[in-house]
Amino acid sequence: MRFTPGYTERGFSRVLGCKIRAWRDFRGFTLAELGASSGISADLLCQVEDGDNTPESAALTQLLSALDVGLYELLTSPGPANRRRTPASVNTAKS
């Protein structure tokens, strides 16, 4: 297989976006709620989750903090389904 320029970046962005979406869903956040918690616009989050944009390191750090997940776990784990929800790690802002 021959790789085209940007192939690995695009592939990484899509994997990262899927993992961020999985953790957002696991935590029970909407795009707007995660945006408010992380200081990142819902539009940018949508682009990140779709793999169309890769967040810069500061934005990624804010996302990880809001999602209560470390970078290593985000990138290496199969997903949040295997992680136990605890009251401290579940979004309690919803009524």
C-alpha cells in the first residue's frame, strides 16, 4: 500500500476523534456541555470528533481534564466501556 501525504495525520485525527466521542458519550456530556466544561466551542468539538480537526495540545489537555481521562488511557485503551463509572467521574450537571 502506498501512503499519500497526510494519510497518517488524517488517520490519527479520526481515531482520536472517535475515542473522544466515546468518552464524551460515556460521561453523558452533550457537545455543548463538554464545550462549556473544557472551554472549547461545540463546533470545534464536532470537527474533532469527526476527525476533521486535531486539537492543539492545550485544547486536548482541557478536553482530557473535562472527560477525566488521561492521554495514555485515551490513546491505548479499547474504550471507556471497560472502565467503571463512579459518582465522581459521571457528569452530574443534568437534572
